[in-house]
Amino acid sequence: MTATTPSAPAKPPSTLLLLVRHGQTPTTGTVLPGLAPGLHLSDGGRVQAQEVAERLSALPIDGIYSSPLERACETAEPTAASTGLKVNEHAGLIECDFGAWTGAALTELARLPQWQTVQHTPSTFRFPDGESFAQMQARMVGTLEGLSAAHAGGVVVCFSHADPIKAAVAHALGTHLDLFQRIVISPCSVSVISYVEGQAPAVLMVNSTLE
């Protein structure tokens, strides 16, 4: 009789979630737009969205999800067109609710004493009449975990916003929320988190751009 070598147990499937920040808008870097409707991509942002679609064109994408806000959906459209998939709007990917700070200029907000809390101890901060950073992170992380389970072993592209992506990356890295401001997420950048059932998530890439 010939001895047989036992086969190695099959590895659980890895699900890749690609987190794409929306492209540039006319107010990027100057205003805190939050959940205000009607903010669209700039000409440069539309170019960035097309470039992202080209970057992702070789991937076997199983699903495309987007924050319901216009700037995110518009960024997702070229990728959807190139893959033949539809854009699924998902409220869990939406921007943080900045409450009374929505639409305020960043230069004005930086003068407020609360701004130091936002920058250095965000885990303790809740926007007036809005969401806390902790709530935003829990929402975003729960959303990504749900999408990972729904597309086990696949590749999913999620179009969202800077702060939710930063919070998700921080969580996957095991980094305290108070340090999440150290993570840079540029317009139309791609960050990748791998999810395997029963294991901690693994961050494969952060803030990848063509620049």
C-alpha cells in the first residue's frame, strides 16, 4: 500500500474590499460639506473617477456600492459602466453627519476650541446636532463586514468619503480612533482591506493614487 500524504485544509476565502474616496469637488479641502445635497464632482473629479475605473478594470469585481451622496455616486459611475455592474447605494457608506457644522469653512472651524478635540481626541467628540466619530466608525465597520459576508471570496468596490474610510482603515489596523487623523485618504484614492472569516481584517493598501 502506498502511504498518502494528508492534504492541507482548504484556506477560507479572502474577500477584498476596495475603499475609494470620491473625486474632487469645487469645495474639497475648504468646506465641510457633510450630508448636504447637491455637491457634484468638479471637472478634475470626473477625470479622477474615470482614472479609477481604468485602474480597476482588470479586477474581477463582484459588486459596486456607493454612499448615496451625489459626489460618491458620480465617482462610482465610470467603474459601473466599465464592468457592466450597477451602483448599489448604501447608507452605511455615507459621510459623517457633521450636524450644525455642515457647510462650514474649515478655516472658521479651525478657530474653534472644539477643533483641537476633533484633531487629537476624536473618540470623545460628537458634532453638534450630528454624529460622533465613534458612531461613524461603528456604522462604517459594520457596513463593510456585512458587504464582506455578502460577497465572500469576491472583490467589492465601495465609494465613500475621507473620514469613514480613515475610520475603517484605523479599525482594521487595530489603531485607536484617537489616532485616525494620522491616516491620509486623498480624493479618488484606493485603500484595500482583506476580510477572512474568523480572522482579523488585514490592510493591504492605503491611499493609493496615480500621483
